[in-house]
Amino acid sequence: MPRIEHPVSLLVPRLRGLHLFHFEGAPCAQRVRLALAEKGFARGREVAWSSDADTTLAADPGTWTSRHVSLVRKQHLTPAYAAIHPNMVVPALVHDGWLYLESMDIVAYLDELVPANPLIPADPERRRLAEDLVADGKRLHVSLRFVSFRWGLGRLGRLGAKEEEALRRLEPAGSPEKMFDFYSRYDDGRIDESTYLAHLAGLEQGFARLEALLGDGRAFLTGDSLTVADVLWALKVLRLTECGYPFAPRFPHVETWFARMRARPSFRSGVMQRHRLLSGAFRWKAAVENFFGAGLGAVGGGSPAAAR
């Protein structure tokens, strides 16, 4: 799996064992925590994300050290974090001094690291389907951001002038995230409603494909066992559920599959253990907005057929 050669951060080469730089509510970080739990790694010590104290450098065997990067406090928009992840997003994984970025690359790396209970199918047909579904999900990465900010974070997602300037200075040219472009328009209210709706429609097309696959009664997206495709798409469903999207009437098979995913011990421990309160707060906010007809439940395709 791709690893970052010669990272700028002086902290990275000093870390031993598994260290995850993450945020509890970030879907990309949640995917990695889900995969870590599926692979049998327990959540270990909680340390400050930037700590270089000798006592924090080595993860305990069989665990991963949690280095929580608060997106609320904008800790990712700092030179120290940009030295770890130049695109200033989470997650970032360090294993024995080697740095890995991009959530699905990290999941694939963990699958190689612990071959038992593989997340990448051995069967060629299922493998191709899993890879295709992952590619679809990656293409919709930005769409999830637009929908999350419009119907989830709202004003809470805006940056102040100093933070926006820090982002402008720190973001590398050609960053695939294009965060400064997004925030500069979002903070000023220059993103029109049709743009948000177009991103929502793209996500609904993705969910329509899942609905069709799950219609034959399979337990997971590619068959009878969980794969990388389930890991990626489950966290998209979680985020939209928190934004108030009505999956049950629009994509009932996806809703049933997601309930199966949520019931897994790995999901409960890896994703929800410390995210439950925040998730509940967003769901409550979305329920109120839907009640008054101003939420995500009032927009969108309305059915799997329409979403296609």
C-alpha cells in the first residue's frame, strides 16, 4: 500500500506500533476505526495528537493509540498537523514510523497486515464488485462533504477569517481536497442550493445501486461476508442518517443492511463508542428540521427508482 516517504513531521518516524490521527465524527476516520476493530485491534491509550513525550511514542501490543485531532477546534488547520497530513484532513495512520494517508488505502493496508477475516474478497468476481463499489464511493467523497455541511453542520461548519487564512497558506497547490475553495465559498454563502441538490442526487444514485444489489437478500454488498465496500458505504449512510435522510422509505434494503452493520461489535466499538452522544445530537437536530419541513427529508429523489 502507498506509504509516504520522507514525511515532514519529525514526530512520525519516532512512533512505534499503530497510531491513528482521527476525529470521532469524521466518516473517513470512522472507516479506519471500523477496520481496526474488524481486524482485532482494540482502542488503546488516548494521547494528545501532537504529543512527542517518550511515554506516548509506543502503542501497546494489540492496540492502536488514539491521537484525536479536533476538527471543531480546527487543530487540523495548523502547521504541525499539515506536516503529518498535507491536505489537513483525517485520518492519518502511522505504523512503526511509516505514514499512511487516505482512508481506503489504510483499510487495505490493515487487511494485508492481518490477513485473517479478509476485507478484500479472494473470489475474483466479488473482488471486482467490491473495488468498483469503493471507486463509486470515492467519487462521491466531496458530495458527502457538501451534504453534511448543508444539512448537518450548518453555521457550525464555518471558518473564521484567521482560520480561512491559515488554510489558504497551508493547503498545497493541487490538493485533491480543495478545502480552501470550498470554505471560501461556504463561509460567504456563495454555494447555491442547486449545487447541494446535485451532490445529494449523486449520493442517491449510489444508494440506488446498493438497493438493487441488496434486493436479492444478500447479507452484505458483495455477498455473504463483509468487505471494504461495506466499510466505506456504511459510514456514508451513518452520516446521512445523522443529517436526517429518510432511508427507510426510500431505500429499505439499504436501511436493513445498515441496521446489520450497526449491530456488529466492531461498529459499536470502533465507530460509535465515543461518537454516540454527538451522533444523537445531530439526529435530534435533523428530526426537528424535518418536522418543520426544512430538513433533508423534504428534498431528494424520494424513491430508488427516482434516484436512478
